[in-house]
Amino acid sequence: MPPDTLLMSKIANVALLGAALILAGCTKQTPQTQAPVAPTPAAQSAALKMSPPQKVYDGPFGLARAMSISEIKDLGFTETEGVPNVFSGKPPKPAEGIDDYSVVAAPVAGACRISATVFVGTVNGTGDQLKAQVDRLAEAVEVKYGKPTKKFHQFAQEVYERNPQFWMLGLKEDSIAYGYIWRSSQSSGQLPSELKTIEVSAGAADTSAGYATVRYTYDNFDDCQKEFKVRKAANF
């Protein structure tokens, strides 16, 4: 065979071999990525069992007297920075319109006071908006626990009573007290036996903003106070 013919034959064979390899690559099976499989109801149920639901107590906001500090922390509460023995967080049963909750607790006595606070960002000098918020909180408490033992509006300095336009200033200086109180021995309603008092009262952040707080104080509150004093004096 002439050299030129032989060369052309080799080129043709190489071309045929390349085409065959390309065809083989095109027909090769590519692994398919499987779509994720949705968990079965049984698997979902098992997952729920592995993550137990948050415990709910019988007291205000799903909390309770004498809860241990570990129980309080298990609910997601953390100790308030700079305020020992006070824990802040979101309770199992928060109330509508209230975003701030705290629990006072001691290592042995456990929880002894539960508080919830509503902030009022715009208040005039006479405190009308803040008083109204305190009244609304008191109405909510009254539905469950009956009429309060008393409503109080006290002035430590007569100047604020004579000049109501400075009411917020007097509140900020602790010269005015406004609110309602339920006492276990005097309430017209039926307070649980372990509740010592319920108090709804006003406080001032400054002369144009304030807060309304409801506090549930339990019969072990004095025990908490004794523990706090012992802890404070431990290093003397």
C-alpha cells in the first residue's frame, strides 16, 4: 500500500476510535440524586417524644411558687445581669400585651415572687396613660381573683397633690404611689393559700415614660430574703 494511502488509513482508524469513545461516554449512566424522603408520621412522633414539651405549672403565666432555680432555667430564664437572684425570660403561658417577666428565687426556698411588666413609652405629666395601663392590669387580675383589698394613690409630698401636672416627677422620686393590692387575709376574692399578696402598681423610667407591674408575692418570700442576707454576709 502506498505510504500516503497507509497514512490516510491510520488517520481514519484514529477518528473512528475517538468517535467510539465519545459515544461510550454519552451512553454511560450518570448516578441520579435521590429526592429527600419526607419523615413518616411514626418518625415525627418519635422525634416529638425525644424533645419533651415545656413544663407548665399551675401559677401565674404557667409558673409556680417554690420552683427550683434549675427548673426556672430549664424554662429558658437567665439570671438578670447585675441583679442577683432575679431571673428573666418568657414563661410557658405569657399574657397578651406583656413582654417582660421575672422570677425572684433563692437556692433553697425556690421561686418566691413572680412579676410581669408593661412598658408605657409616652406619658404626659399627669401620668394619665400610665394610670390607665395600671387600671387595665388590675381589671385583668380582678377577673380571676376578685376585687382588690384596696386601691391606693398616695402622696409623700403635698406639693405633688397640689400640682398634678408634676405627677410623673413625683412618681420618679418615689413621692407618689399608685396601684392596687390584694392581700390573702383581706381580699374579697379567693387567693390561693400560698399567695401572700398581689400588687399592681406604677413606676417611672423618667418623667415621660413609665411601666405598670403586677407582682405575685408568695408566703416563702421572707425565706428568700433570709437566704439573700446570709449569702450577702458570707464573706464578712
